[in-house]
Amino acid sequence: MGIGGAIFLIAFGAILAYAIHVDLKWLDLKVMGWVFILAGLAVLFIQMWFWRDRKKRQRALSVVEETRLVHDPGPLTPDQPDTAPPP
């Protein structure tokens, strides 16, 4: 459930709490409306907290470019055996 769902819960709760005037013996619509409003606010704050946390993590990530310098001593040649004729 995202921010849209939270806004829907708040609006639905406000309709139940303030706009509907029906007397039901087994259900108090004003209390139900306030429960929906509080649930919508809780979802809204949780969503905003997760967004804030995600933005912090995105800022913490950075690209680091590394340049390595290598000293090239020149071509390496293997040891050459003596080619002098035997005495």
C-alpha cells in the first residue's frame, strides 16, 4: 500500500466520521472513521520514512574512479645461456 492507499484510507475515514449520520446499535461509525484516519496516517508516515531512508542510501553511494600507474621497466628478456664454444 502506497501513498495513494493512505490518502484513500484518510478520506474514507473522514467520510465515515463526519459525513455519515446513521445510528447503528452494533457499530459506531465515528470510531470506525477515526480508526481509518489513524491507519491512513500511519501508512503515510511509514511510506515517507522508507522514502527518506532510500534517498539517504542513494546519496551515500558514489562512483569512485581509480587510475593505476604502472612503471614499465622495458622488455624483460630471459637469461641467455653462454654460447661460447667449450675450451
